[in-house]
Amino acid sequence: MKEPDRANAFRLIVTGGGTGGHTYPALTAIRALQKRLAAEGRALDVLWIGTAEGLEARIAPAEGIAFASVATGKIRRSNNPLKIMSAANMRDMARVPLGVAQARKLVADFRPDVVLATGGYVAVPAGLAARMCRRPLVLHEQTVRLGLANRKLAGSATRIAVSSESTVPLLPEEVRGAAVVTGNPIRPEVLAGHPDKAVQALGLHGFDRRLPTVYVTGGAQGSQQINGVVRDALSWLLERANVIHQCGPDNVEELRQYAATLLAATVGRYHLAGFMGPELPDVFALADVVVSRSGAGTLAELTALGKPAVFIPLASSAGNEQAHNARHLEEAGAAVALLGDVTAARLRDAVGPLLADPARREEMARRALAHGRPDAADRLVDVILSAVSG
């Protein structure tokens, strides 16, 4: 393959981050755009504008992407107007004009063909700078409802890429014409797992493959709430299923000691892991049911794979997004949402019918798959390229 033409390079500024939910969709879109342009003999020049403290500050340089940080402010939400006007919020809001000035210089110097904003507080300065410099702005929203940053930028956007049809009627009427349903980009490798590879990689030789397998995860750091509920239901679960439990690095020892008290006949069907790395696609392929949080990235992966899921939303997620995400899929029959006070009994009531009835799992999988968009990254690339022509 010949070298891409750098003189005719497509210039992209990406902004957004703070968390993986904003960072990884952007990274996946960059890779997909690079692949598309390379097939046409063109190069891609990318500048990522983020914060020095955000996940993007580590991810972008590790991927060979130029990175620049700007000042930004975090708005601490509250139902109490007096708390919104707290000293910390006032101090952070005062940083926004500096961030906009810094972002404006970066945009003016880089002269991007398009600015892609994926949310998070840092997206606001760069998004406003795109408008000031008259560069096309594409927003990408991962959740059902627009996040705070994207709500601020919606009126300036050339295109608004959303992850669900349900988002469009929730948009302000004056910007709905700019909306395009793309889905939430997921890494291609997530779709390429194989169950037998998970058995080999994790040494799951005590698993009974005649039983369904449940994968439990509370995210990279684990979840004390999910860990506690699963521990209390573990004996019951292991009578009916194999369990892979990704519990977070700090929780392994306590759960391992608890598992040692279980019946020897069932303990071989329990695999405990602090963190799940490159074997995750294979674990997903092996799993018949997933118990997890309901962040946007998780939903995108599980629906693209068509996995029956029981969601335990993070109650403190911004704008209660995780509960909205989980409820949205439950209403479609594509998942079960456990909201409010979650106990072992409620988990048993949610998981039990799925473990006992393969036809029920298949129906939920079919409905989940109907919400999945495995081609979301390519759809978002289409939107980015189309924004250049207005």
C-alpha cells in the first residue's frame, strides 16, 4: 500500500473526555476515519483538545495523537440553586473564558476541516472556538439524553450524531434537522470474541458448559454495590450457572475468601478477576447473561452483541443517565433494569427467569440486537466527512 498523501491530509480536531464514555468513542471514530482515508490514499492529521487531568491526556499520546490541554470548569449539579452558585462552581466557571481563548488559538492555528466533540466539560471551550473560527462542528452524544456539554453546543453544531432514535424528539426543535442517528462507536475487536478462547485464557476448566454463563462486571474499578449483591446471591447463582466476576483490583481477596466457604462442587464454576483485559471480547462471547452498570459504552457493546443483560445503574451518574439508559432498553424488552435499592433477592428475581429459560434469553437477545449498531463508527465517519460540505 502506498504512503498516504500528507499534502492532502484531512485535518480533524477531537475534543471531549474526562471519562472513558467520552474518550473511547472518539478514539474508535479516529481509527475508523484513518482507515477510510487510507483506502483513498489520504492521510489524517489529528489534534485532541482535552484536559491535563482527563483520561484523554493518557490515551491520545499513547495512540500517537497530538494532544493539547485547555482550562475548563466542572459544573457541580444540584437541585438547590444556591449550591449551583457555590464557590467551587463560581471558580470553575471563571476558568471557561480562558479555556475558550486557548481553544480558539488552537483551532485557528490548526485550521481543521472538522471539529468532533464527544462530550465532557472540555468539549465546551473547543466547541465554542469552532463556531468562532467558522469551522464545522460535529457533536456525538452517547446517551439517550443530550449531556450538559452537548446541550450547550447544540445550537452551534453542523451535525448532531446521536446513539438512539429516542434522542431525536428530545432535542430542541430548532436543532432536530441537524440530527443523524449513528449509534455509539465500539471497538471492532469486541465483536470478534470466541467462547473457547475465554475458557483457555482464563482456565475455566471447572465450568459446566451445559449450564449458562453469567458475566458480572462493575467497570474497571469494580462496584461495591454489585459485588455485595452478587456475593449474597452467589450460592444460588452457582447452582444454576457458571459465573465470571470482574470485581475490581481492590476487591479480589475479600471475595476469594468468601468463595472458599462455598460448596466445593460449585466453587469451580466461579471465576474471579480484578480486571478484564484483552480477553474481554472472548468473555462476552461466552456469556449468556451479563450483569453490569448501564453506561453508554456498555450498552453499545451489549446491544451490538445481542446479549441479555440485567442492569444495575450507577445512581450518581451525571443527570441520572445510567438509569435512563437502562429503563430505555427495559421498555423495549431488551434488558432488565434494577433501579433503587438492589438486593440479592431482587437480583435472583431478575436473573432467575433468564437462566431457567433459553427461549426467554433468545428473545431478549433478539430485542437487544435490534438496538445494536455495530457499524456506528463508520456511520459517524460518514457524518464527519459530510460536515465538511455543510
